[in-house]
Amino acid sequence: MSDTSKTVTAAILVIGNEILSGRTKDANIQYLAAELGKLGVRVMECRVIPDIEATVVATVNELRAKFDYVFTTGGIGPTHDDITADCIAKAFGVGISEHPEAVARMTRHYGDPALFTPARRRMARVPHGGILVDNPVSVAPGFQMENVFTFAGIPAVAQGMFQAMKHRLVGGEPVLARTVRTNLPEGIIAEPLGALQTRYEDVEIGSYPAFRNGRPSVSLVLRGTDAARLATAAAELIVTIKEMNGEAEEFAT
Amino acid sequence: MSDTSKTVTAAILVIGNEILSGRTKDANIQYLAAELGKLGVRVMECRVIPDIEATVVATVNELRAKFDYVFTTGGIGPTHDDITADCIAKAFGVGISEHPEAVARMTRHYGDPALFTPARRRMARVPHGGILVDNPVSVAPGFQMENVFTFAGIPAVAQGMFQAMKHRLVGGEPVLARTVRTNLPEGIIAEPLGALQTRYEDVEIGSYPAFRNGRPSVSLVLRGTDAARLATAAAELIVTIKEMNGEAEEFAT
């Protein structure tokens, strides 16, 4: 579904000491941001915070008031450091207990009751009012509380949960992108690029330098919701680069 | 330098639409978090925000009041979308202009004055009162305003800048870590692990499941400032795992 009359915004909240210590590199922000973009949902902020109850509760409440959607990853496993579900319940001022459908799914999954340990039963706890988010990878579900979606942190599970619930999102106008890659350095292309930006106020023009095969290369990314405007801006940019004796290659992105 | 009497905190602020759109995967958070940890500086929060002036100014002011250090990456290049330096000046309520030493370095670097374009001269602008941060990769410097350090976004440059300025930081007690890896699933190890956490309140115990060579594996990470306590806790954990017929392997981290 899409609502083309407005910009739909989101925040991604990564909960976990392991990201803040540098032990683990976050892998969920990029995936979720790209997938949300396809649905016309613009990620306006990402935060990484520690497994500290007061911080999680306050941040969830700040973000859910500020953005149309909030996606949290991390902290819904079976161990003592998995406090996200309890924090979400606190943020919404509701209780938390075992969700019958979650218990049923996990009972089937583990088969032998001895394997459905008390620790694993903790993963069936959902804040009151929460709607389950299916987990196609390891069964224990995530959940939705109003505009807040809570996923596991393991990338394969977070991705599976997102795919399982994305039909619930109402996006805005999809943001389209065109990328023009050039060998001209930023310091040379900057002036005409700024002039182009001034002429195309409705197109967001970004400049991203990198090294490719040992040679400096700049990706100029044009983003916007009007395909025709993007095409015209990209064509103008390519002409400008060629007039400056630069190479220009266009990529659909 | 280190001040072992207190916890020294930091925030990392990643500025850039390209991370929020999912186009680019952030590579600076993990590097900075790990390097800061070695210096006894604990990263307590990371944020990714767009290139929007009001957002950058407000976020810088919020974070610099809340944490001992703030590190920003991104938005100090030569193009129109590079607004970070101006935003930092606004956040501190000061003006911004060309820094003579930055101009001198860049003049030497570019040699031919025609190559030191107006766009590149923008990179010599520093908020008033700012102290340069050397850029060993591409010359155009970062800068320090009080407890806020502003780096480029390109990972090689951000890393070079961090190494060039890290002697200015006063860290707290370094956080040490021990990792015990086991083949026991989280749902089985969770209970004794929680009991261990209760007995070792001064040790932060995290549990991180993953797949290794197609087999589920859990890394149990013990973090704290007291090496002896960490060693005892890790030894106890290994005994517990072996009593449960699990495999336990210890890694220095």
C-alpha cells in the first residue's frame, strides 16, 4: 500500500552492547533502510544504544512520537541480557506475558518439552496488545506495538521478520535514484554540481567519493520522487561532466 | 593518558543521507568504537542523521552536553551537501572562516593554484576556536571544538584522523574482555549464565548467537575492568559448560 500524499518516515533503533563495543558490526541498518526505501518509507534516523532499561524505554518513546514507524533490532533472545520486550512493555505502559500463539508455535518447534526450557519460554513473552511478527528462521516471534516493530538482532532473523511483516506498512511516494559515476574529483565537479542542485531543488543530489580499482571515483546520486525530473537532471549532469572532459557512466540504482 | 577514577563516555554521530538511504554501509562506528574502547572511552550511543542543518545542530548540542566526547563523521568535503563544518559552528554559536594553517597545507598539497579550487578552499574553513585534526590521507583537515571531534566520512580518512588525534583523549579504566565460545544453544545455557551474571555484578556478560561453518555457536562475552574477576568468571563459565556436556573454547579479545 502507498499513500503518495505525504512523506512517511521511520527510525531504526539498534539495541545492543556488542555494537557499541565494536565487537559486532551492525548489519541491519543498511538492509532495513534499503528495503524501507523501496516501500516509500524514508529512514530519518538510526540509533545504537546499550542494553540499559531506562535508555531503551526513553529512546523508544522519543522515536515513536517523532516518526511514523520505528524498527528495533536486538535483545529478544532467551538470555538475561535480552531486555527489549520488557522495555517495550514499559515504554507503552502495559504488562507483558506469554502470548498463547507464540507458545503454541514454539511448543511445536521444540517438540520435546524438555527442550522448551524456561529460558526459551521467555521468548514467547509479548507486551499486552502486541501483534506477532512471524519468524521464518527460528520460530520465536517478534512483535508489533502500534507503530513500533521489534525484531531479533541476528541479521538473517531480522530480515526474515521484515519480509514477513512488510505488507503491514503504508509507504509514501517511493524515492527513486539515479547514480552518475565520474573520474572527476569532487573539488572540480563541486561548483557545477552545486549549480545543478540550485536548479533542481526537488532533487536531492549527493556526492560520494571512493576509490575504485585504485583510482579515485565519485558517485553522484540524484534522489527524488519524480522520475522525469531525475532523468533530466542526470542528463544535464552527464553533459556538464563531458564538457569538462570527464568520464560519466550512469547506473540505475 | 587515563583517569581510572571514572567512566569516560562518548557518542559517535554519523552524518549522511547515504547511510540512511541504505546506499552506503557505515564503516566508521565499529572502527571508532573498538579504538575508543582500547583507550578506556566507552561509546554509549551512536546516531545516524541526515544532512539537514537543524537536525545536525540540535543533535551535536544534545550529544556534547550528554557525553564526555563526541565524534562526528561525514559532511566535510567540497560539495554543496557538505554542511557539517557550518553546522558545528552554529551549534557552538561561533563564526566560521578559512583556517590559515589549513590553507597553507592545502596550498602545498595542490601545488598548482588552479587546482586549489573555491570548492576545495571550502574544506579549509574551520569554526572559530577550532583546533585542526591532521588528515594523513588527503590533507584537508578535520577539527576539534571543545569535546567534539569532526572527521571525514571516508573510512580511510576517518581512521587516519582518529589515529592523528587520539593522544588528546583522556580515557578512563580500559574495559577488558574475555570470550567463551560454546556449541550449547542460548536456550540451554541461559539459566546458568543468568546465575553467573547475578554472582558477578561487576562483570557485564553478553550472549551472542551466530552460525559458524553451518553450526549454531554462541559467543559469551565477559567485559569489565578487573582482569582477575574476569578470569574467575570465565573459568567458572567453562566448568559449567563442560558439566552440561558442552564444548567451551576461550578467546582473548
